[in-house]
Amino acid sequence: MVGWRREEAALRKPLEIPELVVAEAEALDTLYRTTRDVRLRTRAQIVLLAAEQRLSAPAIAAIVREHEETVRRWLKRWLAEGPEGRKDRPMPDRPTKITAAYRERLIAAVRQRPRALGQPYSLWTLQRLADYLAEQTGLRVSYETVRVALKAADIVLSRPQHTISSPDPEYVVKKRRSRPPATACPPATPSIMRTSAT
């Protein structure tokens, strides 16, 4: 199998990159020297090595540490598309899992207390919302999807702030009495050290 691939590679016609126009060469050289994107830098280097030094795809592959087919693919893209060929093609977005009806139910649920909807807890979390809506709609999404949907609606769930309160009208007064004053410190007493008699 490996021998067959070598024979195929030996029979393959070398790609001829035409001599670069001065502006193209300068643009590639600038890109190679200034970009922080390693992939763009490698692609610029591939084209520069092929056009300026007339290296073959296998020789370039050894220099840039990429597979020969990768080098050939980028050289073909350069030939077909020119400078635009070195950029990544946009990846299609995944279709959204949630629907407008799901979003409406999510917003309606988060604006009500969980206990009002028959849940056994007092506060919403992202995971609880995801679980509740999975039961209601039959659509299971991650809590991150719920967070993104809420953020799009300008709603952010924050950590719960626990406060203790009481229906007792004198609760605040009693609470103050139970706390010691912050500045009151007991007077310092000197410690007495006993010495043993020898």
C-alpha cells in the first residue's frame, strides 16, 4: 500500500506557481512576518517557497512540517483564488436547537418563581431551567444553551444572595442585640507565669 502511494506521488504532475507580482510577494512577506495566526503564516510560507525558490510540494512539506497533500491543497487554492485562497472558508453554523416557542417558554419560566410552577426549589439555576423545559417541551438542551438564550434576552442568572429574615416586627432590634459590638474588646490581662522553685 505504501509503495503504491509513492508511485502515485512520483507520477503526479508538479504544481507550477507562476512568478509572483511584486505587490503579491510583498503582501505575502508582510503577512508571513507579522501575523500571529500560525496557519496563515504557514500558508504564506508555502506559497513563497513554491513561487520564489521553485520548491516542490514534498520539499515544502518537509520545511513547513505539513503533509504533502496539505501543501498541494494550499497551492491549488492559491492558483484558483489568489490571495483570497489563503484564508479559511467560513464554516456553516449549526442549526439552532431552540425555537422561538422554546425561548418564549424559557423567558416566561425564568420570570416566575420555581415553586409557582410546581418545582421543589426556590431559585432557578441554569441546569434546573434546562431540566424543567425539557420536561415541558420535550427538547433537551445544555445549560450553556439556556444561558446563551437568556443572555440574548438580557437576563443573567446570578448567584443567590441568602438573607435571613423573620416576620417578627422586632426582628431587627433582636438581631442587633445578639451581635456583639464590633469595637468592644475585652481588656487585656497580663498572664502570670509560674516558675518552679529549684
